Amino acid sequence: MQGNVLALVYSFAFVLAVISIAFVLYRTLHLSSESVRKLIHIGVSNWVFILVLCFDDVRYALVGPIAFMVINAAFVYSGAARLLGMGDRRRDNGLVYFPFSLLVMTLLYYRGFIQAHDVVASTLVMGYGDGLAALVGSKLGRHKYSVLNATKSWEGTAVMLVVSIAVIAIFTPYPALKVLVMAAVATLFEALTPLGLDNITVPLLTALSGALI
């Protein structure tokens, strides 16, 4: 039990540190709301290492995602998100959807439906893949396309695919073909899912494709 309690302390300290760093960078470098959102997105995704390395009791492991959902929802809907330059609730909802995905994957992991490397890879694909794709797309995206009233860039989509391939290849034991299929699944649903719901579809479907293909 003591180890799980320490893991919870690490979890909350880690997320607080990520948000604090984002706040300092926002105040000192005057980052855009999208940059702040994606920095938090990328940073918090690394919590998955605490999940698979430090917890051994699902009851404790679920506390973090549930707490993050509640805290993030309060942060977004109370207007406190404006402290970090955010205020687009439709996009800020991704801060709530992502811990929901972690909640579901934690349950699937402890139930034996997916393995630890699937949890790590799919979470980091969403964190780094989607985060870097958005940042690159907003800064360097010149070739646009629209899906369900959302504007994307081919440059951002290419980054999503490359990062997904790299992450899955590094953190899973899968052969190259399966890595490519999982990365394609992640990239496809990142491109097609609207309203920030890719924070749910991308990690969950990437993890399930790893387990089922």
C-alpha cells in the first residue's frame, strides 16, 4: 500500500510541475493558447510511466485519472483556464477527455486486455504525436485540408505519422508491419475525429489495435 500512496504523491506532484512549467513559459515567453495546451498535453502524457512502473493496485491507479478529470473540468468550466491563455472550451475539453482515456486504459490494463507496452505507446502517441502535429501544423502547415469543419494540415498529419511510428517502434516489441498499421490507425483517427475527441479515439484505438491485430 505504501508504494501506491507514494505513486499517487508522484502523480499529483508531476502534473502540478507540468502545469507550473507551462504557466511560467506562458508568462515569460507569451506563448499562444494552443502552444500552452499542447505543452501540457505532451508533458502530462509522461504520467503513463508512473502508472506502469509505480502502481500495483488498480484502486490507487484509478485515483489519478479520475482526479485529473474532475480538476481539469473545474479548470476549464470555471474560467480558470484563462490564467494560461486558454478559453476555447471546445478545444480545452481535450484536457478532460485525455484523462478519461487514461482511466479506460488503466482498467483495460489491469483486466489484462492490453499490455503495459500498449498503454505506454498509445498514451505517448497521443501526447507527443498529436501535440507535435498541432504545434508544427500551426506554425509550418501550408497545405490545408478540412475534415468535419476542422482544418488540418498535411504537414501536421505527416508529423503525427512519423512520431507515432517512432514511439510504437521504441516502446513495443511489435514487428515493423504491425508498427505501421498501429501508427496508421492513430494518424487516421487523429485526422478524422472532431471536437477534441481524438483524445479518446486515438489512444484507445491505438492500444486496442496493438492488442487485437
